[in-house]
Amino acid sequence: MGYEIKGTIKSISAIETAGQGKKLSFRINTEDQYNPIAEFEMYKGADYAEHLDNFVKYNKVGDSVIVEFNLKTFNWKPEADNKIFTSLSCWKVTKSEGSTPPQSQPTQMEEPTGDSSGLPF
């Protein structure tokens, strides 16, 4: 089951080596009243590590994004069943509408009043 959340990127970590692949984490601000900051992690195996480079290349702090993610849990001590860690594992990030600067709209020129010859002089 996947989840989706919209927010503004607040920070992006450096890419780190993790096992056979690479990982990075980033935080977004959802502007919610309670718990507005969420931190996501991205892990890619060696074959797909360039995806992390592309994330850093195309996403900057301040961009509005939609993040699709899964909840991952890790039971550190299964025998005690009391040490469970949860992480937000991002699998897709898209720019949300409004994250790009608005394009200037073309303006319509008014017809000159007076002489109807259409010549400006």
C-alpha cells in the first residue's frame, strides 16, 4: 500500500554509500498544523544509483513536490517485540503544480483610436 503527501522541500542530505547501493534523505514541510515536517529516505541499488543523482539535480530546497512513499518497519529485537523502527521510504517524487514560476501571459494590444488606416504614424 502506498501513500502520498504534498509539501515543500526543506533539506536534502548528501548521497551516502549504504551496502551495495546508495541512499539519501530529504525533508518536506507539509504546512499541517501538527507534525508538519516529514523525512523520507531513498535507497537505490548499484544498478539504479543514478536515480539519486537525478533527484539532487532536478529537486532543490523550496520546490513544491508530491511524494509517494511506503511505510517500512524494522523489528530490531523480535524476541522482545519492543524495538520497532519505522521509516518513510520514498519511491516517486513529482513536482506539484505551482512549483514552476508563472509564465507571463501575452497581452493584447489595443487598437489605436482616431485614424483607422492602421499606420502608427
